Amino acid sequence: MILKHMKIPIGWWQSSINIQPLPSLGLTSTLTLEIMSGPECCKNPPAISSGGESGKVLQIASLNSYVSGKPDSKIAVLLVSDVYGYEAPKLRQVADKVASAGYYAVVPDFFNGDPMTSEYEIDDWLRKHTPEQVVEFAKPLIQALKEKSITRVGAAGFCWGAKVVVELAKYGEIQVCALLHPSLVTLDDIKGVRVPIAILGAELDKQSPPELIKEFEAALVANEVYHFVKIYPGVGHGWTIRYNDDDAAEVKSAEEAHQDLVNWFVKCL
């Protein structure tokens, strides 16, 4: 069913919300948009990074990018942010962890200085920044990395960024991928992936609930795609990079997911 302009009951958020179609996102049902527009997507927004990271900001293929790790590494890992962009401190900390395993970690500013802020409604921001646009930004960046003697590229996408990563994987732009609490990713997307893929989901995630993650896993098994799928108990959407520092259980789960992510790249790249 093609998404039309209509009023849809939400239940867990509010009684209803007016939405417009987002054809460029490839949405084929009402459920994806209503959940993506919900409070989970914007919960616990990060502060702008103010230092303390191991890396630095460089320009790669016209994009400002936070980079961490040895620049002479032959393997790069892209980290594609959620809607809050590349300056999020906890995302950069994940990049530093990936870099510590010997990779050249790159967090591009795919939003060109225009991340989601309180000035936006999430639906308006989504119309302005589509995953398809970002895939086209990513291709010259990946090519620029290869021109710097990078021989293999992996990518991890967080929330909104997972859709970008799955598109790159479907078209062979990367060799390994990981999706963390994905948004906008469909079963058909997963069926199109042929490279090793990890999917790290959350028990309490309404955007990609465990039932959907299990459907993803079944498709990967059917297509004989090498994969790692894990659902982390007691946490919700966005927890790996927007966890509450005062919640010891959430912090522990995020750190576990970070290590699982690093282990996945070590195993497959």
C-alpha cells in the first residue's frame, strides 16, 4: 500500500498525527513513518561534542569527517550517524573504539552542518535529508578513501543511518555492514543484502521491534548470508549512542554492543 496523506491512530504517542508521503524513503506502509516520527527517534538528544575524543576533523571528498585511528590503515569503517549528526560525542567515542582495533574510523557529516535540532519537526527534517541523497554523498567519499590505499570498507549505521548503510551494502559499495537499532529498513532491504551483516536490536525498540529483527534474521538465513543478530534486553531505540549515563544497566548494555560491533568487524574485515 502506498502511503497517502491521512490521519493515523498512534496510540502509544498521541491519538493521531497528520503525515505526508515520503516516497524517496521507499516507505510502503504507514507503520514505518509513524514510528520514525515518534518520540523514540528524538529521545535524549546529544550535546555537541566539545573535545575529549582521540581523533580529529578532516575534509574527505568535500565532507567534514571525524576520523580516528591510523591513517595508513588499509581498512576503513564508516559510521553513519542517526539524525543528530556526526558531532555527537558518544558516536565519536564508538568511532574511537573501532579505531583502537586497528581500523581507520570515519564519521562523515552527511548533513552538511544541518542535523536534527529542536527547531525542526522530525518529518520536515526527514524530507530534507533522505538516505538516498546520503548514499550519493557516500560514494565519492568511499572512492576517496580507496585512493588513499584503503582496500576494504565496512560501515555501521545507527537508527536513520542504518538505511544508508543497508543501501550501500545492497549495491556492493562496502564489504561488511552493521545496523544498530535501525530505522526505515525494510524486509525487502534485508533480502537485498549479500555481504556479511550484523543487526543489533533492542528489546524495547518500537521502530524495529524484536519481531521485525527476527524476520530480518530469517531472511538472512534463507539467503545464506553470513550474519550476526542480537537483541539486547531491557533497552530501547538509540541506546548505543544515546544511553543515559546515570543508568548503569543501559551503560553496560551500550558498552556490550560497542564491543560486539568491534568484534564483528574484526571477524569479517
